[in-house]
Amino acid sequence: MLRRVDTTWFMLSALFSLIGTAVFVYGRKQRTATHTIIGLALMIYPYFVSGTLALIGVGALLIGGMVVGNRLESD
């Protein structure tokens, strides 16, 4: 049975995965663990989250964690 995909969820998951890909590549080039791990998490988590609000919430937490981790690594 095919499940109908919400367009908003689909576009947001593609956006977060694209951001995750960019952060992951940046982390690999700069050799920073925070960016590499957060980028990987941003690429993978949309497969496990089915609600739009949960998708936005988890994505915001991961990006916020990246910002905090970046500040901690630079100090």
C-alpha cells in the first residue's frame, strides 16, 4: 500500500538533507568532528521522522548543536 507523502515534509527533508551534505563535506575538508557528525545526522534523520513539526524541531536542534559545537571548538 502506497502512503501519500506530504509535500511540505518532503521539501523540508530534502532541504535538511542538502544542508547536511554541505556541512558533512565541510567537516571532512576541515577535519572537524562536530561538523562531520552533525552533517551525517542531518542527512539521515529525515528517514526516521514522519511528522512535519518533528522534522523541523529535530533539524533546528541539530543545527543549533552545530553552532554550539562550533563555538566550543573555536575556543
